[in-house]
Amino acid sequence: AICNLSPPGSTCTLSLVSTHPHPRRYILNLVCRHYDSKLAFNPSYPKPRICHSMFSANQNIALREHKRRVVSFVESTIPEDALDLGTMVMAMEVSCKAPGCVPLETVVTIVFPRGQTKELIPGLPESGSGGNYKTKILMPLSEVTKDDVLDALPPEFEGGRRTMESLCLRARDVMLGQIGQIMGEEDLDGRILMAEYLTTCLKDYVDRDCVAPDVGETFPPLQEKCELPSVHVPTAGNFVVKRR
């Protein structure tokens, strides 16, 4: 670790590549001991400002290993000839802070080569146009298994199980599980009331072209559509249209 704590008032920059089991804790202890020793001789010595841009080499290596493992799972579902032609698979871990999102999720992107005369994966349009196919796995990279990958890929991939039915069942299970956790198993009346309210909300969601309201807010009222009066137009003969 390299740390420059002098002159007083300067910013402390830490660069860490260590195999220490707790590198962040180790460096912070060093900084605190240094500060305490300076404070004993100079009570007005400024408190160091630490920039937490440290990283552990072990954590970085583990993340790369998880990426390679997930990529290999995805590549096992792609035909060998498609991989030989340059199909690439990328996996990354991203954070989501929106309400209802998991804290960390895995995003998989499959990049197909351009200039193909046919679909490299039959039934998948992106594989014939040089496009990208993206999917999400709602868990961190370290927790992704082969079954999770198959659940996130459509049947066009070998072993893929992602269908509209499976997605609907997953959303249903999550919603029903949330009702049980919030209201409790013994509060039957509360679960019925919440289920009826959510049923109304889903209908409002569909009536508003599947646009969700702001978080914590109710659905805005529907805008009334202006209906024009019906006018009989003759199919033959002459008629006059007057402006008002």
C-alpha cells in the first residue's frame, strides 16, 4: 500500500493490491495509527480525508472467475459453428436502486457477428442480423447457476426455458410471496384486501397503456376521450358541408 499523509491538509491517496484477508481494514488501521501518533504531538493536526477508491486483488480475481463461469454457461447453449464465426458473450454485474429491484443483478449480452445470410440460432432474429441479445438474471454474479442461465434464455438456445408463461408464473409467485410476507400468514382478511387492491391496480395499469405511476402515488385519472358526433354521409348523390 502507498499512502502519503504529509504535508498536513493534503489528500490521502491509497493504492492497494494486496493478498491480505482484510486489506481495507488493514489500511484503515494504519491510517488511524498514523493520525493518532501525529495528534499526540500536534493537537491541531488535521484529520486525514480518505478516498475509498481501494480494491482487493482477491475480490477482483473472484469477480472475473464468476464472469468466466457465467459466460461458459451461456456459451454451452450456443451452437459451436455460431461461436466459431465470432459470436461473443459478455456478463456484468450491475446495481439497481429503483423500488422493487434487487440490489445486484447480472446482465448477459450476446453479440452476433454481422454479414450472415441466415440465422445462426434458428428462430432468433438477432442472430441473423448481427444484433445483440440481452437478458437479465436477478441475482449477483457469484450466485448464478446453470439453471438460472437456462431460465433467462428462450427455447431457441439449447436448454433455454424462458417463455411468457414462465415469466408470468415468476411474477405471480413474487407478488403472492410479498403479500404473505407483508400481511402475515394469519391475517387472512388483510391478504384478501391487499389482493383485491392489487387486482384494481393491475386493471388501472392496463387501462393506462401499462404506464406505472410515481412511486408511492396513486394512478392519475384517465383522460376523457372526446367523441365526435356521428354524421350520416350519403353513399350517392351530392351533399354540401357547411362550416360553423
